[in-house]
Amino acid sequence: MLALNILDYSPIDEGATAREALLQTTQLAQRAEALGYHRFWVAEHHQVFSVAGSTPEMLMMHLATSTKTIRIGSGGVMLPHYSPYKVAENFRMLEALHPNRIDLGIGRSRSYRIVNQALNESKGIKVSYEQQIQDLQKYFTDDKTTEHRFQELIATPITETAPELWLLGTGGESAEIAAANGMAFSYAHFAKPSIAGVEAIDSYRKQFQPSKLMDKPKVMVAVFAVVAETAEQAEEIAKAFDLWLLFIESATPPPYYPSIETAEKRGFSASEQEKVKNNRRRMIVGDAEYVKAEIEKIAARFKADEITIIPSISGADNRMKEIELLAKAFNL
């Protein structure tokens, strides 16, 4: 059976505050748990003032405490900015308090130059991304036998269980790293919906090498979805999302998700309409039955074990309604 998950950015709606956005994320996670979703992940975004999700580990602790059974994860921690040892300690703390419920999704998204500078200005020699991943696995397995530059080092607290380790990516290189290191792989369809993704996942499954943390390949595909009671209502909501995507690519994006009313009043220029057309390839828009059918097609095409929905749309009520409609359509 196809598992359904949610990745939430903690959108700050027009006229709302970051605190309200984070409380809405909490309510969404609680509702997702009640509806039967498998995982609820939160993101790491820097210098994006329209979303409140900047430190997934801290938000995860709050969400895990606010729920009981749903898996809580990061989608993802941008590992090149951080010490794998500290990341391991953060996630072991989460796992110690909420065993068998924590996911560590990691990525290496290229942030704004000023963000990269601020997060890395005190660093000396950089360690490769793959080495960082291998470091994490050492710390999560308490491995002191394999040769390592910090061979005697153990990440605390020591736990009987470990977080699930997922690698996030948009192509072949990330898929190869995930396969070589025995990790689950999450493909960002919402960023790059191409045939190359299918090829990357096929290669991942063929090349997968079991690790101490995972014995067989596991694939997740993440999609932007806009769902409403009717296709017409979904299209109205999608126009506001279209505008947000244009905003975040602009030089001076506003610090909020534009409302449906704002998008309707503003409209789009000819050049913007072309960008909107391209961005629409990254999302599924429609009523629940249509979106369900499209999700099932994507799952079949990518041979996905799980699908992660990103309900990154304007209006907390709209986000809540979306996950309820999809849960009903999939009989969660």
C-alpha cells in the first residue's frame, strides 16, 4: 500500500505572523496524524521571509511532543552547513525522547550566497558531502571498529534505536550516493519533474548496497499538490501559489504567501505567464479524485514506496482542507 506523507514549509499567510504559521504547522501535524498520514516533515529555509521553517530540528521536537504516533522528520537538514557530529547529537536527542518516530532527511541545497557565508564563515577545510554522510552513519551505529578520523568518538545520548536516514535529491548523483551508502532516497519531483528522475531511481534500486541502518532500498517522491472541493476552487488557490513561486524568484519578495484575492487582483504579465506555465509542470492541481489519480501515476512511474505531499498553498484552512480531502480519497 502506498504511504502518504506531508512536507510543510510553515507558510506565513498574508496578514499573519511567523508564530501563527508555526502554530498552524502544529495543528496540521496533529490533523495529519488523526487522518492516517505516515510521516510529517518540516523544511529548512534561510532568507525566505514568507516561510517560518528555518530550524527543522527545533520544530521537530515541538511537533513530536505535540503528536503521538506519526513519524516526524526533516525535509531536510542542509548537511554541508553543519557538523555531522552535532547533527547526530540533535537527532539522537529527538530519537531518545520519541523512539521509532524520527526521520533525518538530509540535502545540500545551494542557499543565497550571504547565507552560505554566514553559516560557514568560521570553517576551515571542508569535508566532502559523502564523507559527512558516512560520518552520520558512524555516529548513529556507535561504530568504533571502522577506521575513521574520529574513531573513538560516540554521539550521545546513546539510544537503542536510530532515526531513519533519507537522502534528498533531484538527480543521479544524489541517487548514487544514497545507493552506495545504504540510505533511503527521496526524489524532489516538485523541483525537477523529469524522466531523469525515473532513471535515477531505477539506478538507485539496482546499485543499492545494504547498510547497518537499512537493508533494502526505499523510495519517496515529493510533489507539490493543490487540492480543493472542485477543480475550479483548486485553480483559484493555485494562482496564489503561482504568484508565490514568482515572488521567491524575484529580487525583493514580500514576507508572506499572497492571498487568493491578491493574486486575482494582480494578475500576471506576459513574461510571468510563461514562468507560471513552466512552474505548473511541478505541481498537481485539481479536485481530490483527479489529484489522487495523478499521484498514483507518479508513484507507478517512479516505483515509489511513498509519496510526500507539499500543501504549500495560501490559507491555513485551505491547507487543512487539502490534507483532509486527500486522506478521504486514499481511504487512509
